[in-house]
Amino acid sequence: MATPFLSLIVPAYNEGSRLPTALQQIDDYVKSQTFSSEVLVIENGSLDNTFSIAADFAKTHKRFSVRRTSERGKGLAVRQGMLAAAGEFRMMLDADLSMPVDQINRFLPPVQKDKDIVIASREAPGAVRYNEPGYRHMGGRVINTMIRVMALPGLQDTQCGFKCFRAEVAEDLFSQQTIMGWAFDVEILYIARLRGYSIEELPIPWYFSEQSHLRPVYDAFHIFFDLLRIRANAARGLYGHKA
């Protein structure tokens, strides 16, 4: 089978209520493109009907496949998808589709040229947030300030769930991943910088979802300790060199 141009990876934990709409929107998008594509839904440890919804959809939509793991962790799901994907470009999408799917082409050639990684940003100049409560925005900025100070200076928004990687970059970075929770993408971008990969921050329109799984105080606490782990891993040389 020919290598698809684009792989879309959708981590899905307790997404039974949102997944049918999201999968249909993704299917409408991929069918409208001239390039080949695949969609991998990675279900991990859901307590609802997420897996059965995704599996039933995949039965009648040939571009879609579903993988499942009993272990939880968004980072684990994304890692599994990135390493199982076959596309020349591999992009993670949050199941809430808080960024409209019609923005995906902005992450890909020919719009993006010679970029190793393109990440969506809700803070870069030109980005627009819709319907987000003030407390939620403030909590996110506190988390991102902590990330900039401790790990990734210069990047305004590392936690938006839409990121695109060239295939060889994805395979290199995700094979080195050690953190499987919320801070996994901080670790991936940290390793990317250590290895000299280019990172483009792309402003997007972003729509707040009241069903967000993010818990600002709880997750900030865990991200802080994950940042310490990342720095310790780097000091020990755990991340090695570019493959």
C-alpha cells in the first residue's frame, strides 16, 4: 500500500459524547483533500463507549482504524499513534476539535515549507480564542509561564492539542518519550530543541469546550514535577542525540 501523505492521530479518553461528531467532521475533511490520508483513533482506558463508537465508525470508513490500550495517559495514546502511523506527516488532533479541521492544511506543505514541527498556538499574534472563561485562560497562562521558565523559553503555547511532525522527526522524538501524562508534549518539544529540529508556532482560531479534561490546578501541580523530571533526564543525558 502506498504511504499516505498525512496521518491524523486522535487520542480518545471518555469521548463518547463528542466522538461521533468529531469523526464525521474529520471524515468530511479527509474526503475533500486531493492527498492520501489515514486516521488513527487511540482509545486508552475509557470508562464509556468511546471504543465501540470508534470501532463501529471504522468499519464503514476505510481511512479510519482504532487502537486500544487499557492504560491511561494522553501521552501514551499519542505516542502509540505516532509510532504506528505511516504518513509522511503525522498530526495529533484533540477529539473536541477545538481547532476547526479546515485549519489542518495550514500545518502542511505547501503552506509550510522545510518545517520539522508545526504547533498550534492560542497565544501567537493572530490567534483568536472563542468562549473561553477568564479563569481558564489565566490558569493556562500560569502553566505556560512555568513551562517557558523551566523548559521551553520563547514558545507561547506548548499545550494546544494540535501538532504536526514530519515522519522521521516523529519517529525519532516519540521513541525517546518517557512522560505519558499531560506534560508529554513539553518533553517532546524539549527533546526536539536539544536535537536541533525546527519548531513553528502557528496562530489558530480556538473554541473553548466546556467538556475539557484539563484541571488547571491539579494538572499544573503534576506538570511542575514532570518539568523537573525533564530537566533531570536531560542532565543525565537520557535524551541522547539526533538519530
